[in-house]
Amino acid sequence: MKKSKILSYILLFAIISAMIMPSSAMALNDPPLSSKAVVLVDIGTGNVLFEKNADEKIYPASTTKIMTVLLAVEAIEAGKVSLTDSVTAQSSITTALGEDGSSAGIVVGETMSLESVLYCAMLSSANEACNMVASYISGDIPSFVKLMNERALELGCTGTNFRNTHGYPDYNHYSTARDMALIALEAYSHPLFMEICNTITKTIPATNMSEARVIGNTNGLINNDSELYPGYYYEYAKGIKTGHTNDAGYCLISSASKDKISLLCVVMGGMAVEKVEKTDYTNFSDSISTYNWAFENFSYRNIIDTTDLVKDIPVKMAKDTDYVTVRPETAVQALMPNDEDNSSFDQQLTIYSEQEGKDLVAPIEAGTVLGEITISRDGVIYGSSELVACSSVDLDYAQFIGDKIVKTLKNPLVIIFIVIILGLLLTYAILVARYRRSKKQYKKELESRRRVKENTLSERQASRNLSSKGSGSIQDGTAATNGTGSDRSASGTETVSKAEQDYFDEFFGRNKK
């Protein structure tokens, strides 16, 4: 009874422990591989999903031919040469070749189309065909090999040095699995290249020195009838190239697509393992194992969705709000392990108005692009999307007009103009006040003078009246006095009016010459 209880406690503890164990304990295990170097790449992004000795120096063998044919395809696309061009094999076709190298049986002096030469290079892995391509594209083999190395550098290859066009053993002819993945990814992007390397069999038309010949692809992943590597057909595979030398081991660069996932796998330094039922070529078995591992454990998942609200951006002169919310215009996906938490990704936001040091101002229409977001992790970028406004933001016209007025008043030219106008108005006010004050004073002086004059005239008239005799004379004198007074009054008014006009003219300088 006690033993049963103890077992129950142990079982309960085990269950609880399993539940609270950190997620890292459930991390995805690497695929079991025996080849020397392996790189698995997501074709959609170029991101590496798995790697083993990716930067270790390896001998690429015939996978070298990927670069040779890629340069020929690029020359065709550039209009420098054509698939229908006739190419004649020169004596240089045997350059850097041994007797045990792969061949399509092309001999010196034989003429065939450039298209046929390319198929011989990729399907039959013909070394002499690669030298024919080099001489035709660049004029001579050394110039073409130089071009191969230059193109490798352009693609970001840092551990590669080509010494020949075909990959026949040379101590100084080397690369890395990562570099070969970069070269193969570029080749994959050219439809003509993929059409050639994914062909199972091809009939080479008769030439001036040979009857028509049928050649088959050495890639057992796509050629179900392969004589060299039978039993490795993989329904999801396409291309690309096999390779083998004693120093390089068994190599294979291929691609595979399933459930909208497209992968490229580089396997270098594989082995031929003798088994009871058949020889296991690990370049093929490791490629298949790697693909199956990825398809079973990886899927595209949204790291950020179009419904995610990313950020509130302040908005000036907005009606009923002071910000606008942005969201991704498109979802950003990443090919990642199914059990991995996507919260470990970093988000880099760029808001255009902030980047330019400007305010975001209403009105803003819904869907307006206001920035962008980039998703990355450990320095690897998984995707980006533009950020758009979730809703429209209307303009507050009162704020808009007020802002315009403030900005106008802050304009230096406007400020200068206002100062000038105010100066003129102030000058005018001073002149008017001065004029009125002076005029009032002047009128007082005139009035004072008029009264003095009238008093003087009255005294004189009184003196005259005393000296006058007789009533008639008195009446005449009175009439005369009245008449004189009237004239005096009229004359005084006219004098004042004329005096005012004279003062006005004098004040404003009208009489100045």
C-alpha cells in the first residue's frame, strides 16, 4: 500500500515537472546528418534555417559549374550572346582536365549551339563543355575564371577562389557551403538556369562530328531513372547540381518546394556508405533528411499582422483627437519552427514625420502611409511593411486659421511691414495733435489781436463823436459808425478765415519753394 502511494507521488511529481519545464527544453533538434558541411536556406528571404560547418573550406567539385552556367545565362539575358549561337570547341577545351573527369564526348573542332553546350555542362556535368562556354563568353579561359571570382565577390562570397570553370581538383580551387548557397540562390532566380538544370533528359542534335546524343541528369533527386544515384527521387525537388571528387566527397546543391515553402539545400563532403541493400550516398540522403526535417517542423507564421496596432502618432490641428494610430499595411511572415514563440523578434519603427523633424498635421486619410516597420532577430531581417493610418483624422479649422495667423505674424517681412505702418500712424497722430494744438493757440492770438483792434477803433470813433456837432451829424455819425462796425465785423471774420488757411499752408509747407 505504501509502495503504491510512493509511486503515485513520483508520477505526480514527474507530470508537474514536465509541465513547468522551460520551453527551451523542447527546442527543435537538429537533423541527423553525416556529410561534412550543410546549409539550408529559405529561398523567400535568404535566411539560413540550419547550418553545419557553413564557413569551413571545402572543395566544390562540379557544383562549380553553377557559376559557369550562371554567367552564361546572364550574358544571354544581357543580349551579349544567344542560345542559338554556334560554338566550336577549341583546343583549350582540355584545359585543367584529367582523364577521369566527366564528359559529354565533345571533341576539338565540333560545333554545336550554345544551348546544347549548356545542357551538356549541367546534365552530363561535362568539363569540356564548361571550357567551351568560357572561351566563347570571355575569349579565353583565364579571363572567364577572373569573371567567376569577381561575380562571387559581388554575391557576397568571402571564402571562395575559383581556379577553373568545372571544379576538377585543384588545391587552390575552393569555397564554403555558405558561399555556394549564395551562388545557387542567384542562379535559382534565373528561369533559364532552372529550366536547364531541372531537365531530366535532353537530346543534343547531331553536330558536324557526332550523331544526335541523349544525355541524362546526374541528379538522383529529380531523375528517377538515374544510373549513378538510383533510389533517391524526391517529389518536391528541383535541380540543381551534383558534384564529386575524392577530395570534395559527394556534393549536391538542390531546391525543394512544399506547402508554399521553398528551400535550397547545400550538402558538401558527403560519403558513400556501403550498406547491405545499397550504397548510401549521404549527399542525397542528407538532403532528403534536411528537407523532411524542415517541412515537418517549420511553417510560415505572421510575426506581425495587419490588425496589429503599432503606435499612436501625435497629430497637430486635429479635430476631436490629438493622435492617429498606425498599423502594418501587409503582414510580415517568417519561416520559423512551429513551437517557437514569435515574441522574440525585434521591431524597428520609422515614422517619416519624426525622421524629417516635422509635425504630423491633419487632415489625414485612412490608409495614408506614415512610416514603416522592419522585423528582425539576431541581426537577420525577416521582412518589413509600410505603416498606414487606421482611421481618418479631420482638420480643426479654428486651430488651422489660428495657426496661420500666428505663423503670418511671425514672418519677419510681416513684422517689418507692421512696424512701418504703426510708425506712420504714430507720426500721423503726432502731426494731427500738434496741428490742432498750434491751430488753437494761433486762433486765440488772432482773437486777442482782433479785440485789441476793435477797442482801438471804438476809442477813435468815440473821440470823433465828441467833436461832432448837431443831431444830424450825430445821426450820420451813428449810421456811419454802425456801417463801419458791420464792415469791421465782416472784415474780421474774413481775416480769421484767411489767417487759418495761411497757417495751414505754412504748417504743411505748401508755400515752400
